[in-house]
Amino acid sequence: MGALNLYDTATRTVSTFSPIKSGEVSIYVCGATVQASPHIGHIRSAVNFDILRRWLMNSGYKVSFIRNVTDIEDKILHKAGHEDMTWWALAMKYEREFSTAFDALNVMPPTYEPRATGHITQMIELMQILIDNGSAYAPGNGDVYLEVRTLASYLTLSGQRIDDLLSASDGDGIASMKRDPHDFALWKAAKPGEPSWPTPWGAGRPGWHLECSAMAHAYLGESFDIHGGGLDLIFPHHENEIAQSKAAGYGFAARWMHNAWVTHSGEKMSKSLGNSLLVEKILQRVRGIELRWYLGSAHYRSMLEYSQSALDESAIAFRRIESFLKRAEEVLGERPECVISEDFAAAMNDDLAVPAALAGISENLRLGNQGITDKNNKAISKNASEIRGALAILGCDPFDTHFSSGSSKDLTQALDQVVKLALAQRAAARERKDFAASDAIRDGLLALGITIEDTAQGPRWSMMEKG
Ligand SMILES: [Zn+2]
């Protein structure tokens, strides 16, 4: 298998990946700020990095994958006020929704998933280092700032110049306490009614950027292989993570990877648009495996323009592949194995070129179906195995027990469709006055424990209580 080449946002070039520690890869990906339900833009990032992780594992690496949860932040506090919940109950509610969405799309759980509020000690340690070495200062009101002009380099990831920037916006920072308007808050002084934690510089709560530097250091050490996140995080979040960690003397991330957005009418999904694109909503339209296939189908650095018709077409294309695999299993009398073809490996090693990999899968599908027509079991087996191997890396293997066992929600939905089908047959039987048939359908459902009630809105079904 050839070398893995990956794009690095910092150098703006594709280069051969070689890990710091032989045989091991350490990855930190910025996770969700848990203040709202996940939409497909959020989940695309998780799918993209899950594909990277699976490919690294397949390539023989032991992967440590850290994805944090930002569970304290301005937006969480504001939203909690509106929803009349405590901030921590609100954060937990949406953290669970994210976990459910990740699971529905077969995104592997991270090796560890640290929460910001669980790492205040590490954040204080980091601030102490930065204050001691003169790169940060505490003006005395409880805030702590990073003094960006003391840094040897700043803004190298986004390629900007300090003087071209607007002042750093900390939302509620008191600009007058800053030595320079571009300094950013590591720590925000406590405000009445808001949660706070004690520090040597006064009580307060963490700034968003500080969390990630502290947690990456806690789990992956001073230097690690890959830092990931969405394109929108490059500035200010990732620049500020770099500033803090480098100022502390850490090597920090050796490579930066950023996934592009899901766009809608050419725009990054806004919150209002996002409502119709909530993962939960879309999963009423397509299955988790189909949504994953759709979100993973574009190159991770390309925008994915969402439309319902594109999603539907993608799902139909996936079902064709899936039905070929199931057909192959029937014809061959055994389940196709997972085989990584040379073409697939070459595509993935080329900066995770999923579109090229998909072209290979289409060709496999064509040849496999030809094999079914020709009764050529060798061709069926070869192509089915190669498709299955590729799908496993893309997280869309229909034989994966994650999907095939079916969640109880999937089963309930499927049952609902089946009962509706039976009821439609019953209605048709009544229409043609075939009461024997209509009674037989009702009795058959009854024998399965399903009762039918005729209401003004049409028949309604329910499961009988077990006696
Ligand atoms: Zn981060």
C-alpha cells in the first residue's frame, strides 16, 4: 500500500503523512458547543473525520481520537436563560442529542470525549505557565488575556496580519483592561448569576480557545499528529489555540485538517435554515446509513450543497449498491468479505479522495451486476468484496451490525409501514365488499397483538398490552 498523503491547512500543500510516534496516530477534533440540536453541517465534520480515522486504522495505525464537548460558553448561558433550564441541564440535553446523532450515522465514539468543565484544573495550569513566561496577563478584574504581540508568530494558519484584524471580540470582554485590542481572553471574570470557578486571578469561566489547548495537552501531550475541525474554526479559534499552546512551549499539532461546510443555496447553513436540516428531521426521510453515505460522498475539502433531491438521489444510488451486496450474498451462499482494492487504497491515500473511490465502487457495481447476469460467481465475489471493503471504510457497510441489528426506532418505523400496508389492503377489501378478506386481515393483525381502532381520522393501530 502506498504512502498516505494529506492536505495540511498550515502549509497549504498535500504532503506525506508520517506520525510522530511510529505506528500510532493522535488526533484532536473540536467537538460541539452543546447549545442546540445537531444539524447535518455538524455531523458532516464528524463523518469526515470518522472516515479519516477508519482509513488510518485500516492502514495499521493505533489511533487515539479525542473530540471535546464545549459545555460552558456564552451561547449555552443565554439559551439556558431562554429555555428556563440550568445551563448544565441544557448542555447535557444537547450533548445527548449529538451522541444519538453520531451513533445513528455510525460515527465511532472518540477514544475519549472530554468536557470543558471537567478540565478547569488543566486550564489554570496552562494559564499559570503563560503568565509566568510573560505571554499572558491578568489585569486584576478576574479576566486573563493572551498578549498576542509577544508571540513569535501569530495568525500563520490563516495567513493574516494582526494589524489587519478587527479587535478581538470576547463578547463581554472589557476592552479597556486589554493591553492591545487584539489580545484575546483566556479566562472571563465572573459575572453575577453566571457559573464560575476560582483561580489565582479571580473567579470566572474559561474562554472557548483555552479549553481545547488544555484538553489536547491533557490527552495527547505537548505534540500530536492531526488537529481537525470545520473551516470556520481556522480563525479565530484555531489560531488562538496555536497561540496559547506554542506560547506555553508545546509543539502542538503537526498537521491541520479542515472539513468544508454543508451549504444551502450556496450559503453556510444558518441556524434558521438549519432547523429543517436537523439530523433528527432528515432521519425521518432517509436511514442513517443513507445520510452517512450522502454526507461522506463529497471530498472533505469541498462544499456540499444540500438539496432534498440530491439527498434522495444519493439514497437511491446507495440502495442499488446495498441490494447488489444482498443479492451477491444470496447467489454466493455466503456474505462477501471486506477487501480493500488497490484503486480504493490509492484514492484514499490521495488526501481521502472519496469521489474517486466512489467512481471505483460504481465500476465494481457494474461489473458485479454483469457477473449476476453472466452467472459468473468469481466476478460477483470479487466486486462484492471490494465494494464491501470500501463501504466499511466509509462507515456504510450494510452488513455492519451497527446498522443490520436495527435500532428499536427503525423497527418501530418499519412496523408502522407494514401495518399501514395491511390496513390499506383491508380498506381495499372492504371497498369491494370482500368482508371475508377484510376480517382475515384484521384477525391476522390481532393474532400478532395489533389492535385496530377505526377513528374519524382513519384506522389507528396499537400493540396490545401483554397480559
Ligand atoms: Zn477547539
